[in-house]
Amino acid sequence: MKFFKLNIDCHPERIRRVAVLIFLLCPIISLAQNKEDEKNKIIEKRIEYLIEDAEESDADYTTIFDQLAYFFDHPLNLNRAGLDDLEEVGILTSIQVNNLLEHIENNGKLMTLEELQTIEGFDSEVIKLLLPFVKVSAGVDNAQLSLRELLKNGDNQLFMRYQSVLEERKGFSSITDSALLASPNARYRGSEPKLYTRYRYKYGRHLSFGFTAEKDAGEEFFAGSQKQGFDFYSAHLFIRNQGKLKQLAIGDYQAQFGQGLTYWSGRAFGKSADIMLVKRSAQGLRAYTSVDESRFLRGGGATFQFGKIDATAFYSYNNIDANINEIDSLSDDNEVLAITSIQQTGFHRTFNEIEDKGAITQQNIGGHLSYKTRKLNLGVTGINSTINTDFTPTLQTYSQFRNSENNQTKLGADYNWIFKNFNFFGEFSKSIAAGNAFVSGALITLDPKFSVAVLYRDYDRDFQPISSAGLGEGSTNENEKGMYMGFIAKPLKKFTLSAYYDQFTFPWLKFGINGPSGGYQYLAQLTYKPSKKLEMYVRIRERDKQENTAVNLTEGIDYLVSEKQTNYRFQYAYKVSESFRLKGRVELINYDKVESPFETGYLIYQDILFKAKSFPVSFAFRYAIFDTESFNSRIYAYENDVLYAFSIPAYSNRGVRTYLTARYHVRRGVDLWLRYGLTYYDNLDVISSGLEEIQGNHRQEIKAQLRFKF
């Protein structure tokens, strides 16, 4: 048995840094958090839950942020809210939603928010999470979509953002014309800055329209292949709750149904300390406002409501990136395009990336039909996806069961049933002429202080995951079986214990795994909240799964060995005053792969956040030190960023990272954000590789954003 071991460089400067951080990690005093703090804390937790397994440093979570930010600015009236409205908030479980609606049905409208304490399943912690996003009113929140009303009470927001890395990356360095001609992909073709602009109009939850445009670093701008300006454009029109028309989406949008097996565009929560998130809460159609260039539909869709029946139909026709394999022709007029893979990075910086842009078109036609009451929801989903060219992927032994047809169809059925304190849910999905996928689970409230979650999944190796987002260990819903069990307990008033254990197997081979394999993952977190002014938790998270050995074999095939990663975390947050809040974390990691060197690492950071109601400037500052032996023992951590931008870097190697994000309220309706970040490495002379390579031991990035709200 191996225990945690950590070798810390005893250099005086490093000892001083650790001492300073430990001192700052000692909470002194705080006051109750206001609503703005609660909103930011909940959103941050949700995003951290998303990255718990995904570990993506450049993902876009705008849609998740939009959802909670809207309800914070426009609290939902609980007396007028329906089942769909309460589920969209994303904080309450289906059991809690049912109990709330049943209470109002039996006792009449709520008189005050304090009345929530009398409803089963609503303890003080749930109510505190909910309060920033809801209200109680006897008024009627009907939409009056007249031109005068839309102009008077609509909300307009315009964002403009500039982002740049100060050090020169290899992709932007000078090169001779002859060298570039000989190697066209040796440099980026566009300019260095990353640019973003976004406009959106909203009238309550009833009407939304706007556009988003983005240029990534290295992409051309009003030149070369991008004479139209930005590399990516997105626009949407979304209407809700107009008579029998429940949802109408035109332009770019997302569609989410059931538990995500048959169809789910966009991101979904993975395994996290909030065990209740293992259940998907599908929203049907929703407006798309992010800049992820692959997780959306482009076309139109509508949902009509006929009593307890919802009927949805949607269509999408979109150009997507793909690697071109070859063009075969028997004559000049008969050319056949073949591709080897579909690209989802959204980058169009080099000659090859530009050549892949919009190489093929994809058509999606789908629909969903559901019967929905307060306690029962039954649905069926169908999706047909077609690309306009031959798909000839280079199949390996592990991928031989993946579909190589350019036409795929799936049908699925989902259910959600509440029986007393039990919430049963699941979905079965069938790929026509291929495999099946199945997930079934239950959320059980055994006691107001003890809840349980269980989930079983079985994804065939030849299941075709067209935009599937079911819970799983793998990156796609195929070739996997697993059993998940978790609980949340509140044994004492100030303590909350949450934990889960997930056992999984992969019956067939996977990339880098030359045989059937399996593993487990568990998490245990104890949260201590002695008062409204202080919260802290300790967590252990471990994942053990099999991979090919790293030993070079002269003959034979690779055999499987255990790869174990264990993270230990302590985190606290408290408020020094109404203006200052502190947050800190210490995280340690062990990485142990059999027959490979045992690795350790750590991350320590301290955040200082300032926000005063009467002062126009607010800021978030972080100072962090980290030391990991390689990228295998990297540690991800969420960072405060400008509004609608997200930074989740991987801390690896050895060094220091600091950033300052400041917001200046210029005047009513005008806000300016500035951000500066610096990462300094003690053990590197060259950062990154390829065209992202920087000669030196530090990397600086700047960001500026301007918002007009009118």
C-alpha cells in the first residue's frame, strides 16, 4: 500500500510563499453573504461540477451561466411557476418541485418565502440556495408582446471583448516566404488577438434574440479566408409560452430530451459532490448563445402543448468541419468527397484547419413527444442525422464497431416518475441497425437529512452516440457498463456529508487500451458550515482504471495495468466584511500507474474578492503556487473571469500563477472589465509545444471587455 508522499523544495523563497498562503488560509471573521455572492457561488459550483470529470480548460459555459444569471436578475414567481419553470431553475430536485406544487395546490398561494420551511424536503440549506432566484407575488406575470411593451421593458446587452497573450508564440513568429511555402502549416495565418462580440435582447422569459461572433487567436479577420470578418457567427430568435406554442427556436439553438441518450446538444453535468445531478433535467428547446462551434443546431424547432401532451419537431442543416481524405473522380464532372473524421475544435488558423472548415454539411431531423403531469413524464424521441459525403474513418481494432455510414437514426423512450419520496427515471435508446443504450436510476429521500441516488447504465459497443450525453466514465456513450451509488447526509446541523461510488467496465477495447477493462471512482466530501459567515469542506476523490502499460515491449501486445489518481482537497470561503470575501484551497494529488514512476503534486491558492455597493470598482485576485511532476498529475481549478468568459487552467509543472480581474462601473448601463494573468514556471525554459510554444519561463495574458446595458 502506498501512502501520499510529497517532496517540497526547501528554498527559502518557496517556504516564505507557503507560509504566506497558510496564514491567509486562516479565517478570522465574516458577515452573511448577500444575494450577489450567493449567485456567484452557485454558478461557480455548477461550473466546477461540470469540469469535475471533463477537465477542459477552454470550454464555454455561457448557457449554464445565462440560466442562473437570468433568474437572479428576474426572480421566478413561485405562485405563478409551473413544473417546467421550476425545473429550469436547476436547483430543486423533482421531488422538491412536486412537493412545492402540491403544497400550493392544497393550501393556496404562498404568502411569504418563509413558508417554504413548512414544505417537506425544504431545509434551510435548500432555501438559502433558492432565495436569490425566486420571489413570492400575487401578481400575474403574463407577457404582453406588443411593440410598445417590448421597447419599454425589454433588456438589451452588448458585449465587446479583446484577449491576447503578451509573449510571442511560435505560430505568430516570423518565417520566410519560401519556408512557409514549403510548409504551409508552419504558422498561423491570422493575427494574434482573440475577439468576441455579443448582442442579446430579452423580454422576460418570453422573447430572446441576438447574435454572437468570435475570432480565435490565429484566425484571419477581414482578410484571406475570413473576408466576412469573424470566423464564427451565431444568431437566434426564441419565443416561449404564446398560447399553445410552448417554445419556438429559429436560427441557432439546442435540443435536450430525456436522460440524454437519444439526443442532447450542449453540455451536461457529470459525477460530482452533488449526487442529485446524475439525473438529467431536459429543457427541450433553448436558445444558443455560446461560442462552442459544434454543440448546437442551426435551423428551427417548435414545441406545442396540448393539455398534458407536448409535441416537439426540429430541423437543422449546418456546415461542419471534417478532415478531407481524398477526392476520387472518373471524370471532371463526377467527384466524390471522402472524409476520415469530424473536427470539433472550432479552430481555423492554419492551412489544414481552414481547408477542413465547413467541409461537409450535416442534416438533423428529429422530434419528441411527451405526456407530462406533476408526477409522471413519459416521452419518445427520434433523430435522423445525415452528412452529405462518404465517411471513411481509419478504423482500428478498438473502433471497428463504430458506425461509418453517413446516415444514422436513433429512437428512444424515457420516463420520470415520482412515487412518494422516490423519483425513478431512465431512458432506452436504439440505434437503427446497430446497438442499444440504457440508463435507469432513482433519487430517494429516505429522511429530510438523508438522500440516496442510484443509477445503472449499459451502452453497447456499437451504439451510435449522435449528440448523446448520458452519464458515464467514457467521453462517449458507447462500450460501457456501470453502477453508480451515492448519498447526501446531514448528521449534524452544521455538517453535510456527500459521497458516491461508481464501478464501471468497458467490455470491448478502447483507444490506448488493448483489451476489456474496468475500474472505479469514488468521492467523499464533508462540508462544515458553522454559521452564515463561514463554509469549508474537505474532499477525497479517487479514480482507478486500466490502461496499456507504459513499458516498451519488443514483441507481443501491450498488457493492462492499473492507473490510479487520488486528489485530496481542503477549501474554505468566508467574508471579512460586506465588501471583502476570502476563498482558499489546498489540493494534493497522487498519480500511480503500475510500472511507471509514482507522481505527486500540489496546488495552493488564495483568492481575495472585493465588491462594495457604493464603490464603482470590484475585483478578484488570486495568488497560487503549484508543483506537479508532469502533466499526468495536473490539477484543474476554476478562475474568476470577465462576465461570460471562463478560465479553467490545468496547473502543472512547478511555479506561481496570479491574476487580477477588475470591473469598473463607468456609468449606468456601462461596465468595463480588465483582466491580467501571469504564470511563472521555475522548471521550464520553453512553455507548451508546437505552434503554441513560447520561448521562456512565463506566460502573460490580458483581457478587456466592455458591456452596454440598455
